[in-house]
Amino acid sequence: MYFDFGNVLIFLTFGVLFAALTLLISRAIRPNRPSPDKQSTYECGEIPFGGSWIQFNLRFYVVALIFLIFEVEVLFLFPWAVVLRGIGLYAFLEMLVFLGILLVGFAYVWRKKDLNWILAPEVGLPDEGSGLPAESASRESTVRDAPAQPAAPT
């Protein structure tokens, strides 16, 4: 009995040693050339502005989660459609009930306006003559009107 626990202990020991050794070797042979560009926040090719602790609109996450939920649900349709002739009318009716539940959920999400990227109250009018869309104009005016922050000691 103790022999079985010994096998597990040896396996865990070799696993931890392998991971630690791999990390140490990679740290020893990698190039280390830090630069301000590498230390900066990556924002999908955009020039980062402001601090990293800004409030982010959670609507993007909500839309992504809703998309994933409905996408996974729709994936259940493929195996059902492949074997539809062999499973009969009862399975067809069950799938109609399933699709009905999906449509009710979709109508609920649509009614709550959770699929809209920008809600109507959040849309502002652009500054006249700025030539910028409403979001850019409001963001620019917020950044422009913000009090200057003292430089952080480095």
C-alpha cells in the first residue's frame, strides 16, 4: 500500500523538479532587454492613454458571454441534425421545445437591450466643429478637462 503512495510522491517530485528546472534554464538563457515599449500596456495596437485603473464598460463582456451561451446552445443542433432520421418524431419535438426556450431567452435579452453596444443615454453629441464621433469627442473633452496629475516618482 505504501508503495502506491511512494509512486505518487516520486511522480510529483519529478514533476515539480522538471517545472522548476525548465523555468530556471529559460530564465538563464533568455535575452533581457527591457524597454519602455515592452513595459507599456498593450491596447490592441492603440496608443495607451490614461492610467490602467480606469472603469471599463462591462457591456462588452456581457455581449461576449451572451454570444457564447447562445453559440454553445446552437452547437447542440449539429449532432441532433446528423441523426434526425434515426431518432424519430419525439426527438424532433424535444428539439422544437429546446429551440423555443432559446428563442424566449433571445427575446428576453433583446428586450433588455443587452445586445446593444452603446445604450442611448450614454451617447453624447459631438462638439461642433470637432469632426469626431460622439465617443471620441466626449473622451477627448474628459481627458482635456481633467486636472493635471503630478508625475509619479520613478
